[in-house]
Amino acid sequence: MSDAIVSCKMYKRPDGNVNHYAVLFSFDDVDVPANECTIFILDTELQDSSDLDEVKTLACYRATVVKALYATGEDKDDIIGPVEL
């Protein structure tokens, strides 16, 4: 298995212009929380909001950062137990 883009969804404003993309990744050998697997790319971050190569490049760059962060995860069982909230 390897890292992969699972889906890419484009969202438009009511005027028909691109608002943002949501790019869902699956990560190999790293336990990334589900809420961190979707990378959002805003139209304002792109030179050409219809250029999917640009979307993919930026999304992959950000996914690399997310993967690197979660690759350093370490279980800390010392604080597990009942708490008073």
C-alpha cells in the first residue's frame, strides 16, 4: 500500500466560481486522524483555480506536512484514566 488521494471534491460559490477543493488522502504506515486526512485548498491560494495539477501539487505538499507531524506520534499512557470534568 502507499499514500494516495482517495477523492477530490470541488465546491463552487453561487456565482459559479470555484470556492475551494477538499482533497482526501489515505496515508500509509502513519495513523493520521480522520479529520486531518482532508486537505482544503482555497481558490485564493491558487494562481488558476481550475488547474487541477496546481491543486494536486499544493494538496500533496500539505499532506506531506501532516504525515510528517503524525509520524512522530507517541502513545503516552501515563495520563489515561478517570478525570473530573
